[in-house]
Amino acid sequence: MSLHLILGGVRSGKSSYAQRLASVHRHVLYVATANAKDEGMEDRVRKHQADRPEGWKTLEAYRDFSQHKEFFREADFVIVDCLTLMMSRLLFEKEEKVEHFEWPPEEVKKMEEIIYSQIEELLDTLEGIPCAIVSNEVGLGVIPESWLGNIFRDISGRAHQMVAKRASRVTLMVAGYPLKVKEEV
């Protein structure tokens, strides 16, 4: 197994499953892509940190992964948690630079290109290292009410397809149980 994409809804067991996969490895790198901007997220980050075994290294990063290539190469398993948080941080870099929320289509296209190029950089950095990428499946829920929610859902769906094509395994987590979507032998 090299690249394993783990998708699912909120609290579906994605991170726990990735940690079970990593538990048989000695040198685990946990790539945390979140930033805690509110008390609720700070609490979630603390819980995730407490769930990790001692000895696992943590890299807090959501972009420019090739700068950390040597750090990745020291690991015999990498967990990236989570791809959707990485994408939202990249998307909100743009939001912080503009004074209004509705971007013209060419700006949306530029953001998509940035997000996809950062995902490609992540995948290239992970090449040859057994790893699990955790991500929220956002396309199965309620249709977003906002234009930004629709943009994010669409970008996320295409990004998941991009990662799944390169993955040797894809698992969908439902109520704590893994459902095999793809497995190359």
C-alpha cells in the first residue's frame, strides 16, 4: 500500500481509521492542515493531539509541502489530516485578500489552479511513502446555500477524484466502518 484516500462525513471515523493503519509503523508523521480560529476548533485540535501516540512527529502545514521533503522521508508512514481543511485554508487565503466575497469566474479558476497545484505538490512529496490522506466527503450532503459553499463543494469533488486516481486504496467511512471503494493489489 502506498497512497490510501480515506473519505467520509463528519465524525465518521476517518481519523481513527487512519491512525489504526499507522499504528503498525514505527516512524509516523502526522501532517496537520487545520488552523484553530475559534474555541470549537481549538477543542477538536486538542482531542486529535491527545489521540496520537507519543513518538509520532507532527508537521503543521497546509501548503508548500516540497519544502518539508526531508521531514517526510524520515517517516515510514504519513497521515495527512485533512485535505478539505487544507483546501479551505487555501481558499480563504484568497478571501482574506479581497474585500467582497463574490469573485469573477477567472479568480475562481485561479484559486482552483492553486489548490490543485498544492495537492499535486503534496502527492509528489508523498510519492513512495506509505500514507493515508483523510478528507471530508462534502458532495453527499445538503446543497450549499452560498456561492462559496458551491465553489468549495465542486473543487473538493474534483480534488478527491484527482487524489483517488493516484491512490492504490480508497475507503469510504460510514458510521465508523470502512467501505472499500478501490483497492489495487
